[in-house]
Amino acid sequence: MSSSTYGFGDLLGFVESSSGYNQTPSSKHLFDCLVVLTTLGMMWSIYVSAKGVGGLRQLVKECGVRFKRVREVAQEIERKSFHLSGLGVPLLWLYTTSKGMSRVTQTKIAWCVCAFGWTCDIARVYVPFVQRNWPLKKILRKHEIGQLCGACYFSLGCTVSLTCFPPSVAMTSIVWLVLGDLSAALIGRSFGGDIVAVKLGREGKKSLEGSLAMFAICVVIGLITFQEVPLREYAVIMGSLVATVTELYEPFGFNDNLTIPIFSSLALHYGLLRVGNLCA
């Protein structure tokens, strides 16, 4: 092999060495944050499961959602509760890191899992037997029945982010995707248009209320995650804004489960580079 040939490990080494800043939270702090968020997510999922459809509708009514939206919001809560399992991705990454697994190995495993997920979902779309017996078809949106589901794009977005950016940046962007997108969907479907009637987004189906909820959640999570970093507000607000705008307008028509972690990682990474230069 010639000296000019680069392998997978060389790519990761370049990413890590080119980060250019030492503006990352400690592994312990990051792990503690993820444990708390994942625990809360599990508790919420158990609560939703115990409530059932009828209980969720009653809960939604008690929260002040208009009657005609109750059924739709209850279904969205049930669907989005499954997405909270995505919080396990960064937590598992940190856990395997603490056990001494190299980043090259972690990334290779992530790509294998991503490829397996895509293979299964392609089979669901094109193989009638798999489609009829798909265990999670209850939570699929109508437009996902005949095409790839959001989980495929989620796995690809997470894998690309974890490959191309420092772990703390990638993991934060994944949490933004999971909790920010959830907040935008639930608040938007529950109260969207009640304050501002103008509809936003590529298809005019998004609301200002939902976008503000996502931005607020992302900022709070970012500030807590990077609380050990000086001038963290600059990078966090930049990344949160990019995540929110990406969810709102879905650039290039790509699924936002793919674009949110990648674009927000880019913005957060750039912001941290700027903060590192300012603190130097």
C-alpha cells in the first residue's frame, strides 16, 4: 500500500485532529446528561404505554388542546414516544467509549447497523410478506407505508454525524433531533396557529409555535451540555437555530431526520471553533 493511500482510521484521525479546539464537555458530564435524558424518556414512554389511546386523548384534552385536534395529537404522542429510543444512540456510544472501544470500531459498527436497518426497510417496502408482518407498522405515517421510513434517515444522519464530527458535537445534535423534533411536532400539532395563523415550511404545514418550542428546547439542552465551555451561548444558539430552520424548511427536500444532525453539527462545530479562537 502506498503512503498516499488513506484508510478509515485516517479519516477519523483527521476529523479529531482538525477540531482545533478544546471546548468540549467532560465525558462524565456528558454521560450524566444523557443518563438523565434517557431515563426521563423511558419514564415518559412507559407512562404513554400505560395510558393507552383513551388515556392519552383525555390527557390531551386536559392540556387545553382543541377538540378537533385531540385524536391527531394523541396519535402523534404515541408515535413520537417510540422516537425517544434514539436517545440510546449517544448513550451507547459513550458507554462503549468508556469500555475502551476505539472510535474506528464504533464507527464501523454504526455503519453496519445503519446498512442493516436500510436493508430491512427496503425489504418492508418491496417484499409483500415483510410488509404484512412488519412489527412497527402501527407507528408508520401514511406516506411511509410505500417508502422508506424516518428511522432509516435517522440512522444515516446519526452515523454521518458521529463519523465526521467530534463526539460531543454529534451527540448533542442527535439529542436535538430527538427532543427538538418531538417538541416541534407536539406543540405544533397541539397549538399551532392559535397565536400566529401564518403557516410556515416547504408545504405550509409548520407553525411558529412548534418552531419556537424546538429552538427553546435545543438551546436549553445545549447550554446544559456545554456548561463547562466558556462563551458556549454563541455556538449553542447558532446550532439550535440551524437545527430549527432545518426542521422547518427541510432543505433540498431531504428528510429532516438526515439533515438536522448533519447541519446542526456543522453549525455547532463551527461555533465552537469560533469560541476557541476567541478564548485563545
